[in-house]
Amino acid sequence: MITAIGFIILGFAAMEFSGWFIHKYLMHGPLWMIHKTHHQPSKTFFELNDLFSVLFGSIAVVLILLGVDNFDYRFWIGMGISLYGILYFILHDVLVHRRLKWFDRPNNTFLKGIFKAHQAHHRTNQKEDAVSFGLFVVPKEFFKNEEK
């Protein structure tokens, strides 16, 4: 059981760090033509950028299917990637971008920090000049308490 939890954490962490790298160097680089739809106002629920979620989700499904017979490391890493995807959807699409209006804006300091960092990321709709490329790996200045 401890090994399974370790592989779940590994899959989750791998998604955050590879997601940060892919977002900064590929999405804001050669894949900008796809990702820019996320930085522009949209009149539709889906955007071309959602293809990245399909890709990452497909990797998780393949790993889960390859490892389900023996519940080996592939299964648990796939579960970690899936857990990351679920939290990403809730934090990014629901809480920050309000694609589904399930919750109010966050009051929690951690969630506010993530929210502020993502707002800062979207201050530009250009390929360059964006900041804060991770979901959880966020510069610490976004977590400072607001003065009252």
C-alpha cells in the first residue's frame, strides 16, 4: 500500500513539473497556436487548448489500462496523473476560469494565491511576458497576505 501511495504521489508530482515545463516552453513556444485560445476571450465552452487535457488524460488512461491486471506501478502512476487532472479541472477550470460556476471565489490563502498567480499569468494574451506556469508551483509572492 505504501508503494502504491508513493507511485500516486510520483504521478501527481510528475504532472505538475512536466506540466510547468510543457506550459512554459512548449505551450508558450512552438505550440502557441493551440494554447493561445486559452489566452483569448471565448464564446464557446470548449477551446482548442482543451486538446492538451485530452492528451494528458489519454496518457493516464493508457497507464491505468497497462497496469490494471497486476495493479503495478503503471496503474498507480496513472491514478496520480488522474488525481492531478481532477484537481486541475476543479482549481483551474471551475475556480479560476469559472467555466462551471460551482463555487464562489476562494477565501483560503492557498487558493487565493493560486487564483492571483493565474490572473497574473493571463494579464497578457501574448506568447511572451507571461508569469507563473504551474498549478501548484507558484511564485511565493502570490501567497502574501493582503493588507487590510
